[in-house]
Amino acid sequence: MSEPSPNLPTTTASSGNRNPRVSLGVATAFGLGYLPKAPGTFGSLAGVALTVFYWSLLVPSGATDVYLRDHYFAVAPQGVAILIAVFVAGIGVVAADRAAKYIGQKDPQIVVIDEVSGQLISYFGIGAALPNWKYLLLGFILFRVFDIWKPFPARQAESLPGGLGIMADDWIAGIYAALGLWAARALGL
């Protein structure tokens, strides 16, 4: 009977404990989750920055809300926003799940991709308007309030398994924030 090679893992568990570098990078929003103070807030700010970045690429400089409504590509920025939000949500579930398993905690504080994802969802409340600094700030504040408060069913969503539980409560907070942003916009604020 031959001995196993010392360089090869002898059990499945040892290969399962590999450092999931890419998943940790995504789950921590490329390191923001490692910040010692308020990593969730910085994750949310990454969602704001991502929103500003893709809107600045998609909308011509100097464009107005009227311009967006009157031109054929007015749906494009919202469509891109939805695609980006769905992409971040999807990779977030996988990355958060892998990071949580590696760290050995249900919802590690360093995982902030859920805040990025929820913040992106909050800006759906802008609708066809351009996200000016007032909407960006209000969306950020509303999302943080709902993320911390966790109104029904956000707290219950945390009990979902793995990465889905990590992400779902922030999606719900994002939906509440989007509704609040939509209401503020409808009221002319």
C-alpha cells in the first residue's frame, strides 16, 4: 500500500478550504469590506459611484430629463441600470456564499457586495430622470436607513440560506429606498 503524496490534499475538506480570492474580492467590493469603520456604508458608496460611472458613460454631457424623454435611447440608461443590478446581484450571491463559507460565519461584516447591490436597486426609484446629486444623496440615505432598520420582510430574508440570505435583505432595503425616492420625485422634491 503506497502513502499519499505530501503535496496533494488527502481529503475533500482540505481542498474546500482554499482561499477563494476572487470571491473575497467581489464580496468585499474589492477591499472596502476590510475598512475598520463602517464597511457597509462604504459598500453603499461604491453603489453610488457605480451608478454615477455608468450614467456618465451613457448620457451625453449637458443632457436634461426632457432630452432623455424625447430621444429614442431614453430607455437605454434604465436598461443598463437593470442589467448591472442583476449582474451584481447574481455574482454577489455566489461571492457572498463562498466568502461566508470560507470565513465560517453566516453573514461576515467584510461582505459588502450586498450593500452595493441594494444601493443600485434604490436608484430604480429615479425612473427616467437623471440622477442628480440630490437624488443620489437621498437614495443613499434612504437605502442606509432601510438597510439598518430592516423593515418586514428584510429581517426575515436574512434567514434564507447562504449568499441568498446575505443579499436578499439588502435587495428589500433597496426596494423600499426606491419607493421612497420615487415618492420624493413624484412630490417634486
